Amino acid sequence: MRRALAAIHRGMDRLVDAVHVLAALITGLFLLLTFAQVVMRYAFNSPIYGVDEYVLALMVWANALGFVVVYWHNEHAMIEFVVRRVPGPVKTVIYWITNLCILIVSAIFVPGGITLFGLQVKTAPRMGLPFPKAYYLALPMVVMGMLMVLLCAFRTVEYGLTRDNGLMNALPEEGVVRLD
């Protein structure tokens, strides 16, 4: 059982690594476009039409994908000063409650995003983009929700079967900066 879970975990790691690379590329692109827009607007008094909306679209996608990466690598904000000082059984309860909340909220994002997509896809493209806002406001919500449900469900099952709690066991020492 542990071998199968470890193999699935490695697969999830590879998936998240690919998402991480994609999010980094998208972030680099929107930063480059922002730089170009600032130079064109303030140095040459000739802004590029539509770039601001492209930057917004890319930023939303980068944030949605980045959130998935942050969750999987346990790099999100945690109340570690509380968790560090509670006994093991309380840590377990906190872990289950946290996972359950993340799973529920992530699952809500999927149908909510699908509904929003259905509403937004009918609107005409604006601001220089050749596609409606549904593709950069609702679709990232759906993709993020689906990835989060997948990752959180696996993490919850993995913990339920192994009790190997990387989230609570891998907390950095207080005041120590992790460089990994």
C-alpha cells in the first residue's frame, strides 16, 4: 500500500512541478508585458492597446496555478506558532479540519467557475483581447478547483492510510528561514 501511495505521490509531484513551470512562465510573460507597457507609456507616450488586459489575464492564471503549487509544497501561510505548541492529537484534528475545509472550498470552486464561465462566455470580447473574460476569470477558477480537489483528496487519503503528516511534521523551526 505504501509503495502505491508513494508512486502516486511522485506522480502528483511531477504534475505540480509542471504546473509550477507553467505558472513561472506565465508570470515571466506578464512581468515582461508590464515592463514593455510602462516603457511605452512613460518613455514614448504611446501605450500598447490591450496589453493591460493581457497582463490581467496572465496574472489571474499565474495566481490560480501558483496557489496549487503553494498548497502542495506546504508553503502557504500557517498558524505554526499555535500548531507547534499543541499536543499531537490536537495537531491531527487541526490537520483533518484544514484538509476538509480546503477540500470543500476547492470543490465549490469547480461548479461556481463552470457557472461563471457559462455566463461570461456569452459576452463579447473587449479591451483588445480576442476572447471573452470567461477564459481568464472563470476558467482559471475551474482548473485551480479541480487540481486542488485532486491534490487535497489524495493528501487526505494518504494521511488517513499512513498517518504520515508532512504538513505538521515539516514545520520549520521558529525564526529559521528555509532555503530548500
